[in-house]
Amino acid sequence: MEEAIKASAALTEYRYTMNPAFSPLGEKRMPRDIENVASARRFVRDTAADWNGRRTC
């Protein structure tokens, strides 16, 4: 249990820093829950479709 508390604290302190060399097409945060699978898949599908539309090479 103590390890779980330490892991949770470490994740709470984690801050995402975007690398300026990369340009993200999208970001979506959602709880890790089975009920969010369809939403996550839809987001990836739509983001990939946007990416394919923007490609110039």
C-alpha cells in the first residue's frame, strides 16, 4: 500500500513539458476506465484523419 501511495504522489507531481521540436495534433485527457475506450478510439481516428489531411509530403 505504501508503494501505491508513493506512486500516486509521484504522478501528482509530474508535469508534462512539451518538446518544442514536436507539434502535437491533439491531446485528450480522460480517466483510465473501460467506459472511455470508444471516446479514445474516436479521438485517435479523428486526429489521424486530420493528420492525413494536413500532410504535405
